[in-house]
Amino acid sequence: MSFSLDTSSLIWAWRFAYPRANFPTLWQRFEELIQTGEMRASTMVLAELERIEDELLEWAHARGALFIELDRPQQESVRGVLADFPGLAPAGEDRINADPFVIALAIRDGSTVISQERRSGNPATPKIPNVCAARDVECMNFVEFIARQGWVF
């Protein structure tokens, strides 16, 4: 099984729920998934992380294998996702938005998305889980990911 990681899950796990200093084994296992190619993220996730210079950004820069460059199949998926769900990344928004790229990477690879976002009840402002459900892409949060891996700490 492979995964497409959203910025929200990486930030939530690193900064709030599972700090590396307290959960080194979790992060070792996570890094093993990066090394085997099972854990991936769009380079747009890295761009979102670059808004704040901290230890997470330093960690991310040292793990280049995690980040996948945008290719034609992803570009086509991003176009399709945004055509069907324009509220996912509204035009004119003055910030980087990795969400459609996270989904596009999952579509390309047949991966499961890991995101802390929750479904939106408003069709005009869909979130990653809404789009994943519509595109038949599995989506789970970080805790569900840990459980799916069978990790116990």
C-alpha cells in the first residue's frame, strides 16, 4: 500500500501529536516508508511547509525522496479535480494550496491520502475527504494510518 501525504497530517503529527523527541520509533518507521517509496508527498506539500522555517522544514528538506515532482498525469488530474471542485483551491487565493496536488498524486499512484482535514458540509468549499470520496480515493487521518500499519508504541 502506498500513501500520499497532506501537509495537514505532517504538521499535526510533528508539531502537536507525535513530536519526534517523544516518538522516535514512529518517525523511524515513517522514514522507512519513505525509503521504500510507500510514503510520498507532492512537492507542493514542501512548498506549504516552507512558509515556516522550523525543525519540520529542516527534516523535510533532508528527505528528498519523500517529495514527488509534478508530472503530466498529475497535472491532468489536478485540472480535472479543480474543474469539478473549484472551491478546493479558489482562484485568486494568495497562498500555496497543495490539496489538489495531494489528491492528484494519489490518483496517479492508486495511493491512500493521509490528511487531517474533515469533510465539508458545503459543496462550494470541499475539503480533501470530499474530493477523495467523489474520486474513489481512500482517505484517512494520521491516527487511522498508524492503525492501518499495525504500529503499536
